[in-house]
Amino acid sequence: MLLAGCGGRQDTLDPHSHQAGDIANLFWVMMAVSFGGLALVTGLLVFAWVRRRRRGIGGDTEGPHPGERTGWFVVVGMGVVFPLTVIVALFIVSDWAIVNITQAPAASSTAMTVEAVGHEWYWSFKYPGTKAVTADELHIPVDTRVNLVATTADVIHSFWVPELNRKIDTIPGQQNRILLYANQTGVYRGQCAEYCGLQHAHMGMLVFAQPEAEFRKWLKREAAPAAAPTTALERRGERLFLDGACSSCHAIRGTSAKGYVGPDLTHLGSRTTLAGLTIPNTPSYLARWITAPQHFKPGNQMPDLNLPPAQVGALVAYLESLK
Ligand code: CUA
């Protein structure tokens, strides 16, 4: 069970940026010094036990004990000076690392800005300068300094992608920034790292680090309004969405749906997951999500609308067509 906590998809010890590398190195330095200290104390304990004197009741009364000569060294040297030196050295090392990691990037030193907004319980990502808005799945170009601005729509959350950088809290009425950088293409999993209510644990996110050209293509499509439905079933789904309760909470750009309680669904069909990474984005899971949203994420704001299966089918067909 302990080993299960090591590695996996949110591995602070598998850094993919300079900042995450500093954090991992700091961990290893702390670990090495701690284990060194533990070994030293254990060694001294064993040494003392091996060299112990067997004395009768009443103790030894003949002259000074040989141990008293080294008493000052043991108490003052090993008990005060040595630990103080080690702890001060560790403090300096960690402070140096924290200063390095914490410095928010100068906006001029980054190639682009992304805004991450925490919601109970999902993430929305905006790309200032474009109309692109997405949820839970953030795309960035690889080997590019991205200025991530974190804020919240409700309570305090914390944006954390362990392989890329430290945590950054989202505070109401405030904007916090970190540098988001990935030195390798891939998908990095992140997680809300500040307890924010019932579904805090189900507030995951994915960061897709893509080659520049691929990212530009994605951003262009993401910024565009939703495609019009093409089949009769999709058209029926669109009508149900726009005339029913869905559009009062969700937005689909290019339609009359402008809700902002739930995630923007303009390109829902192109995402790989649903509901803060709780379930994969497949037609069958989407149908189950619409039918029983409180089953997968109890306490979330999406109500069970008691829709008949035929209506759910049409909604799923329409939403999955929004690539
Ligand atoms: Cu949002 Cu924890």
C-alpha cells in the first residue's frame, strides 16, 4: 500500500520542468539527510547498548565514570551544535529552492497566458486573446513558457500538476501565477490540492503538452463556435438542450446556450474525460452521467432531470458531435 503511493500519473519524483526538478531534488536532499541522522542516532544507540556496563544495585562508587570525560562533547556537540548546523543547512537549501520555484514569471518572459478557474468541482481554462474555453483538459505547447493565472469562481482551490510545478492556490478576488512548462510532450495529470467540499477528490485535470503546430490547430478549433448538428437525431438533441434546463447552466458557443454554472460544452466531444476526470468521455458514460449525475459525483450541482431514454440518446448524440 505504501509503495502504491510512489510513482503513477502524478509523480513529483518524475519532473518534466526545471521547477519540478528543483522540488524533486529538494526531496532527495531532505530524504538523504534525514536517513543519515536516523542512521547516526540508531548507530549510537546500538553502540551504547553493546558497551553497556553491567552494574549491581547501588551502582559504581569508585571514582569518576570514564563516560563523564566525553559528556560535554556528547551533550553540547552532538545534542546542540550538530543538529543545529544540519537544520540550518537544510533551511538554507530549501529556502533557496523555494525562492527559485516561487518566483512568478514575468509576463514578458512567457510566450502565452492561460487562465485556470477553479469551480466546485471542475476546472475551466481560458486562453486570453481567443474565445477558447475548455474544462478539465488544458492544452499547452511543449517547451514553451506558459504564464498560468489561477483564480476561482467560488471557494479556495489549488491548481497542482506535480510533474510540472508546485501548487498554486486559487483565492477569491485574487490572481495567482506560476510558470507552467513541460519539457516533453505527453499528458500530465493534476489535481485540486486544497480541500474544497464534497467532491474535492474528483477535481482532477489533464495537461496535454503538444508540439507547437498541433497545439495551434487545437486552439484554433477550440476558439471556434460549435458546429451545427448534421443528423436528425443530433438536431433533436440540440433543440432539447437549448429549450430544456441544460442551457441554463451550460454554454455552447454559437448557440443561445449561455449558462455559466457548469462547464462550457462547445467542444465536449473532443475531450477524453467527463466530470473532473471521474469518467471517460464515451457515449455510454455520457448517457449515464446525464441520467444519474449524483451517482458519479454526489453533491455536484447537476440535477437529475428524469429525462426519458430517447431524449438522453438525442442529447448524447448532439453533445458527442461537438468535436
Ligand atoms: Cu477544488 Cu479541492
